[in-house]
Amino acid sequence: MMLDGEAISILLTWASMVIVLPGFIFHQLLVKRLDKKSTKITAWVFFAGAELLFHFLVIRALVRGWTI
């Protein structure tokens, strides 16, 4: 079954929350434990990288026409 635009939008929204929430919690815990400036930068880079990778994989799957 192919997904329509609304279903894809809902899927991306929920999937984004699944990635963002644990990443945000990890970031907050890491920053609270280690208060160095370089650690904060590393945490943000890790968080942003994970988010971008996930969105890249989802968009790639949608472009290839994968179905759910």
C-alpha cells in the first residue's frame, strides 16, 4: 500500500519525535555531567548528526518508493 501525503507527514512527525526526544535527553544528561564547553559542542554535533542521518534515510526511502 502506498502512503499518501498526509500519512507521510504524520509518519515523519512521529519518527522525528522518536529521534529528537532521546537525543535531547542524552544531550541534557551529558551537558549536566560534564560542564566543559567542548563537551557541549560535541553533544550538539552528535545530536544534530543523528537527526540529519535519520531524515536522510527516511527521505531516501520515500524517494525510492518504498511502501509500508
